[in-house]
Amino acid sequence: MKYYYAPLEGITGYRYRNLYARHFGRIDKYFTPFLSPSLETSIHPKERRDILPENNQGLPVVPQILANRAEVFLPTARALHEMGYQEVNLNLGCPSRTVVSKGKGSGFLAKPEALDAFLDAVFSKADLKISVKTRIGKDSAEEFPALMEIFNKYPIHELIIHPRAQKDYYKNTPDWNCFGEALRISKNPVCYNGDLFTAKDYEHFTETFPEAEAVMFGRGLLGNPALVREIRGEGALEKTEFRAFHDELLATYRSAFEEDKNALFKMKEFWCYAIHVFSDNRKYAKKIRKAERLDAYLDAVNALFAEQEIVKAVLKGKKNSQ
């Protein structure tokens, strides 16, 4: 089985990826938070830092592109290829209303004819591997058979499927029947993504789909950074190593930003997911969320680590992956 780390905007940037690899490692692919190019600019300066090869040395990184026009996607893919990347990923999965309103992400799924024309133009000219991360439709799973017909027309390097419709966001349950049918009929390699929060979740998935060859973790891996290691039977998350990871992440953000409030903002995003790895975490989550100064933040974190324990079943976080 191959294990991938999903992109989560604002969290899994290059600083996080490098620290994660150093502390927990052994991920087959890290997908970057999406690049959002335009006709004027293929890679914006703020986005460029995240995908610079020197900021991702030794990491198997795949840049993700959010676009619905071939004349925007292709120059970006070309620029990434010139940087040395051999694969890019097309984002057809982001359910954000802002993204969807522009006909991008999972909003593009509502326009199958336009999507078909886009893929035709892209695959006829691209000179590197293109994988696709998708949902199963804009409004319902009934849209997916027609989408699969489109996907099967093209040599997609890997089709990563989050089996929810856009309107579901992260509610309800992933449609495993839909995923199973995709696994059966896809002419391209398939990867699963969605609601794998514990080793038990993963075991249930592999028992249901023994033919699956790749899975992508997002919120589950942020909540429990040792999840893949635990799945491999190499040990569950220890509180001491999690504290060391947290402290280095905080130090990295403090070094990167001029003001501690920016580092605190980044750490609060991190805790939206990570808090769920601790028992009886609610009051600590509230204190972390309300902390406006570094000393108040550290008081809350110190109390959390001193007074609570790591739990085996990690619940899903509040924020959405892409």
C-alpha cells in the first residue's frame, strides 16, 4: 500500500512537511496546498516559496493546481516541470464556496463538457504526469458514472477519489459503493481519500477493498501524525515525541514571522486537528483558541500535555482539506 499526505491549506506547507518528515517520515507522496494560477501569473510569489525544490529537498512532493482553463493550467505545469517536478495534481475536489463559485475545484464537476474539453487540451500538450483529485459530483453521486467516462478517456497518472459530493462538504459518510464501482471500472490507478482517522478505520477499508493500492490521509494524519507508522505496526504516537514535534513547529513559525501573533495563528490552525488526539480536551482547546499572547498559549499547551493523555481513537478535525 502507498500512503499519501493530503494538502490542507494554511497548514501543510513546506515548513510543516519538512518537520513532519523529520519526526515521523515515510510518506510516499506529499501533495501541496493548491496553487491558484491566472493568465497573468503562473505561480504567485507567495506560492512559489512552498514549491521551491530547495525547500522540499528529499521529499516526494506533488504540486497541486487549481484551474479550469488549459491556458492557465499548462504554463503552470510547464514551470513546475522546469523546476524538476515529474507530476502535478489537478484539484477537482475543493468544496469551498469561494472556489466552487468560480467553477473550480469540485465546482468544475458540474460542467462535464467543459471538463472533458479541458482534459483533452491538457493531456494533448502536457509533458509530465498528471494526477487528479476529485469528488464524485457537484450535487450527488448520480453524476459520477458520467464523470468516470470522462476520466477513462485520458491517461491520468492516478485518480484520487474522495467519495462525497461537493454539497456534502465533510458531512454524511463517504460513499464506499461509489468508490468500489470506480475501483472496478477505472482504466487508471485509483487512490482513496476520506475519513480514515484511525488504524481501525484503515483496517476496515482494506478489508472492504483489498485490491486498493493507495490511500490519502488528511485530517486523520494531522490529528495523529504517527497514524501511518501505527498502521505499519511500528508504534503508536507517544506524548513526548508529539511535544517535541509541537515545540519545533512553534519555533519554526516564530522564526518565520516577525510577530508572535502570526505564529500563534498558525498553531491554532494546527490545533483544530491535533487537539483530538488528547483525552478530555475541550477546556484546553478553548484556552488555546482564546490565547492572544505566547505565554497564555504555552500555559494552555503545557497544561494539556501535563494533565491529559494520548487517546487511540482520534476524531476528525473541524477544518477542511482540499
